[in-house]
Amino acid sequence: MSTDRYQRGLDRMMELVSTEHNNTFDHAKLVESYAALDAELSDYIVSFAFGDIYSRDSLTQQEQTMVTISTLAALGTEVQLKLHINVGFNVGLTKEKIVGALIQCIPYIGFPRVLNGLTLVKEVMAERGMTSEAATN
């Protein structure tokens, strides 16, 4: 499973979710734990988003994250979406920006999937000990 694309993605993931950020969890352990569920899942999570989208320099980190959040919401991949919502907060996105990106998806992916994404935003905020006021700063 250790390909150049995977390693590039893993390096980029650790850069974006490093321990220097407050109120975050160990993403590397989370990704490794997925191997028990499906051997290919860890590779998919890291290679697709971090190895491809986050390695492009034509968008800012915030734009890369909003694109990824929107894409994963459309695909209905909640586990990956939760990780990228965390990344969004780490790169300076506010709750309003993340929620706004999700709401813009309603006409294309439907309300139920967006509602799932909004629920994950609340879960991530709770895990990070964030209040609504703290998430807007």
C-alpha cells in the first residue's frame, strides 16, 4: 500500500493536521485504524484527498478543504468527511464557511446528505471543545 501517492498524501495530511493545532486528534492513528475495516480504505482516504487535491497549488488550503468537504459530502463518505472538517478548522475555516459550503451542495446532492455533513460539523466541534462563538473566530 505504500505508494508515492500515498506517502505524498500522508506527508501532506500530517502537515495539515499536525499537533501544533489546538484541539485536534491523532489523524495518523485514525487512518491506520481503518486498515482493520478494509485494507484499501486507508490508501483511499490518504491518496485521494491529501495526495491529489491537497497537493495542488492552484487553490489555497481553505479552498482545497472546501472542495474536499463538498466532494465527500456528495459521495456520502462520513468517515473521511469528519477528518476533513477537522482539517478545515485547522486551516482557518470557520463554522460558517464550512456550513455555507455544505448548504451550497443541497441542490446537487440533496438535503439528507447535507444534513449528515452538518451533523458531523457539530460532532467535530464538540470533540474539539468548540462553542459556536469559538468556531467563528
